[in-house]
Amino acid sequence: MINDIRQLTSKPLGLFGGQKPLGVVGGMGSFATAKFLEVLARKSRAERDQDHIPFICLSAPNIADRSKAIAIGSDAPLRQILERTYWLEKAGCGAIAIPCNTAHLWANEIKGALSVKLIDMVEITRKAIEGSCGSEARNLRSISLGTSASIRNGLYAWPYDGDFGNEYRRNSHHIQHTATKIIDAVKSGNMAYAHNALAALIQSIRSIGFDTIVLGCSELSAICGDLSNDADIIDPIDILADACIDWWATEGRSPPDISAARSQGEKR
């Protein structure tokens, strides 16, 4: 029996019955990764353990700080992210998810380097906003909260700040500085402060009159709690989980004939 198990596990796909699991590049940061996996499990609508989406999560958190690297023009994090995606690809994953918004500043490079699909969190978030708002999406007064790199580089690009009025211009630095402090608090495990500070920040932003608030850093998603249920809050982690479930339903699971044959075999 032990030899049979060794032979099976020498080929990772053998553990998944020939199906290609989802690959997750974690560790950016660890709380954000845990939040994504929790949302993925909760939204899967599985009735038993065996119905959940199979995934391999590689959470090796020694990836260089994304914002600091981008600020000095370094691509060190990209190289480290690619090492992890290659590992997951080699392990047999059929698609890759990266629950880190800032890492998607290198989305084009990652897509170009992979032979499997990158489920692009930023791209699908933009499409989700456009899909829910239709032609009005361009006229939305939207703000993204995130790391300094994602804000400076327009990860979730919106109209010129001047379109938001004087009150936003007066408070924009404070808003983003506070968001950065909240992100740092989550990374250091100060969840109670982070949650309360995020709730207060969102109330302050609402008083300015924004239509949508994008949680453009996964650490913010990790501690937003019930705030993500509010109509004006856009949570990319939530949207990424939905997209991964859609991928599994349409591309990841075994072809119908194989599934049906396996099902018939089990009945016998």
C-alpha cells in the first residue's frame, strides 16, 4: 500500500483524479491569502468536502515588498512571483490566482510567462464594475484604497482627481495615508484597530459623495467584515473567488464523460 501511495504522489495530478487544480500564489500577505481561501470555500456552495474546488496554495512569504520595489524600479518581486507560478504550473495547476492587488502591476509579464491562465483580479474587477453599472460605469465617482504603488500607478484607474471636487483634493493625502496605515496594521496582526479604522475611513469617504469604494489591497479585504456587503463597496477578493469558481465549473473539472463514467463506476 505504501509503495502505491508513493507512486501516486510522485505525480501530483494523481491526487486530484486527473483534474487540474487551481494554483494560488499566497504570502502577499498571509492574512490576505487566508481571507481569499475562506471566501473561496464559502462561495463554492459545496455540500460535502469532496465538492470543494481543489487547489494548491504556495504561501512562501519571503517575497520582496512590492511597493518598495516598484518605487526604486526593481522587478525582484516579479521574479519571485514567477518562481512560484512556475512551481504551481509544474505541479499540474490549470490556472493561477494571485490574491494580491499590487502584484497585478506585473500582470502582463506574468501572463506572458505562463502556459496556463492567470485569473487577473484587476481585470475581472473592472469588468464586474462595468457589468453592474453598464454605460454609467464611466461616470461613477469611484475611489480605490490601496498601497502607495497601486495608487501611484493607477492600478484601478479612475478620472482625474479634479473631477471629485475640492473636498476630495483637500483630503486625498489623508485618505491614502490612513489606508496605508491600516494595511500595515493588518500585516502586523493588529486586526481590531485595522477594522475600526477602515470603518471610520469609509464613513469619511462616503461623506464626500463617492459612488463606489474599491478595496484595492487584499489586506483591506481581509478585515472589512460585513462592510463588503454594502452596495458601494467593491471587494476584488470576493470577485476573484467568484471568477475562480467560474473557471473551475467551465474549465477546471473533468470533462462530463469522464465524470459520468466515474460516477457510474462508484454506483457499481
